[in-house]
Amino acid sequence: MAHGGDAAMGDPGDDALLVLFANGDGQAARDLTGRLGPRTYSVALRVLGNRAEAEDVAQEAMMRLWQMAPDWQPGRAKVSTWLYRVTLNLCLDLKRRRRTEDLDAVPEPQDESPSVPERLQEAARIDALQAALMQLPERQRQAVILRHIEELPNPEIAGIMDISVEAVESLTARGKRALARALAGRRTELGYDDG
């Protein structure tokens, strides 16, 4: 199991900040939001592929964190693990609602006109990765995002997704292979030539 604290010396951990917030410390809420908010948004954006929806999910996830703060029991789970799980569940709920509302709804790509070819190519790489991620089955996409984009360890991902470490390894391996296949034909276009 876990051994020792996650926080650097003198830097309160997520657990401590949540307890401080529950006791009325507004600065603790700002610190925790600064620490966890961007990661929550990043996961939601990768899972959903839509900025506005990702912002809504991230805000809702943080609101749920504040609501449960008085009942938080330090040491039972990591705050970030709890928050990732809530974020993924909110994303799934949103996708289910979206599917029933409009089966043909596809978000329009952002129309940006960068002035330099490098920015265009970087945008193409990000778009290609996002498009490839969106083609993965839901659980593979979640595992790949948490492992290779958020760089979480497999045991934490297992806790977030409520599956075994072996299942995480299997999902990430299959997801990586599928991404490689999806992007293989675009290596030259995206500037990934070996040479």
C-alpha cells in the first residue's frame, strides 16, 4: 500500500488542504483548485474532445469535491484519485446524454489560422492525437489518457477505474497499439519522419 506522504516538505498534501477547506479555510480551496483543477480539465477535454463541455465537467467535479469535503476521511483514498473517478463518471454521463440528444453531433474543429507552419503542424499533431483518441473504445481511451497523458501510475489508474492493475496494463497496451495504427499513415504529414 502507500508508504509516506505525497506532499513535499512544508507543502500540505491534498488531504490536508481538503480538511482545511472543510474547516473554512478559503486559501486551501484556492490552493487545491490550482493544483487539481487543470488536471481535471485536461482529462475531461481528452475524454470529451470539447472545450466547453470539459470546462463544465471540471467545474462540476470540483463542486462535488467541495460538497463532500466535510465527510472526507484522510488516508482512505487519494483526493486526486477520487476526483479523477468523479471526472470520468461525469464525462460518461455527459456522453450518454449527448448520444440520446443527437447521434450525428460532431464538434466543429477550432478555426485558428496560425501564421507559422510549425504552429500549424503542432495543431495538426494535437488534432490527430485527439481524433485517434476519440476512435478508441471508452475504457481504452480513459486508461491511455490517465497513463500516457496524465502520467499516473498503473495502481492509481486501477483505483480510479475500479479495475485490476493487469486490466489497466491490457487496456493501455491495446490503446497504444490502436493509436499507433490510427496515426501510422500520417507520420510524414505530422512531421514524425524518422531520419
